[in-house]
Amino acid sequence: MVTVFRAYGLRVIIFVDDHVPAHVHVFGDGQAKINLVGADGAPELIWAEGMTRVEVRKAMRIVVEQQAMLLARWEDIHGRID
């Protein structure tokens, strides 16, 4: 696993042995899985457990604001995601 970003007390992780679609795991008190490109092109929350609504909103804000960088990091680790 690679920590690719930290903010608001949260860690954004990409697992090196993970699968498509491109996504990240965000860890705080709990964790969330967020696809980097949802149906409308924006990041999409897949699930969250053990996180408060405030933490989930922070996680989504991070992924939305850092979407391009996170996609580039996914490609660095896993290859192109055409």
C-alpha cells in the first residue's frame, strides 16, 4: 500500500495489488472506498464504515480536489486506465 495524500487527519491509500476501477481507500477513524471516476466523471463513494459524516465529506472533498493527481498516481502504480 502507498499513502499518496494526507489532509484533515485522513490518509489516502492506493494498494499496489488492487484491481480496477481506479479507486482509493481513505483512512481516518474508519475507512472509505472511493472510485476516482464515477458514472458522471466525478469521484464516487462506494462505501464507508466507521467514519462520521464529517469525515466522509472531508474524504470526498480531498478526492474531488485531488482527482487528477490521484488518477496519475493510480496510473504510476497500476498502468493506464483507458
